[in-house]
Amino acid sequence: MFDELATAVGPDGLLITNEFQILWVYRDVSRYLMLARGAKLQFDISMLIPQLGRDARVGQLHVLEGGEAHTVQLMAYPLKMAAPGEHSVLIAFKRQSMAKPQPTFLDPKLIDDTVAARLETLEDKVNTNVH
């Protein structure tokens, strides 16, 4: 049940202890972390990929390029464990696509003579300044 809650908060994430040991990895965090073979499974800010920056802050949006541009937001959710003094944190990576907005065009039927005249004047000014 906790796994479903954790992946609902942010599909990609980590569960770490108050001593920064990685207890669990949710889905695919490889696009956000640099892990080498034999690396200690202890979370450190230096594990974040360079695009997220070494000054990453919880809640801050980070723009990642490559393939499809998207933003990533790091979220931290503190969790109190059953044993006294034990705490864990769920680190969630919330990814959102930065789809380019589609251009909108005016329907020629909606343009009256006044609007058409203004548009023509603006086009003339732009063309005059360009040349």
C-alpha cells in the first residue's frame, strides 16, 4: 500500500533514512542520478545529474533538455518510522513535459474591417522597420 502512495506522489523516487541510506528505489531514477557500479547506496547531493545542479532545492523546477524538453521538481516528504528516533524521507522526482504551445490563428470570419485595417497598419510598420 505504501508503494502505491509513494508512486502516486512522484512516480520516480527514493526512500532514504535519516542517515541517507537508500532503502528503496521507485521506478526509474537513473535519469536523475549518477550511479556507478559498486557505488555506496548512500544518498548524497553529488549523485544528482549536473542538469539538476549541486544547489538543488526541494520544490524548485529544473529544466532538462535532451530528447523532449521537460521540467523536474524534487519533492521531499518526511516520514516518521515506527522505532523512536528513526525517520525516513521520500524523495520524489516529478517530471512534466514542456510541450511547445501550438500557434493560434485568427479565423478570417471573425475579423471585421476595423481589425483588418489595424493589422494592415501594423504589418506596414513592421515591413518598413525591417528594410
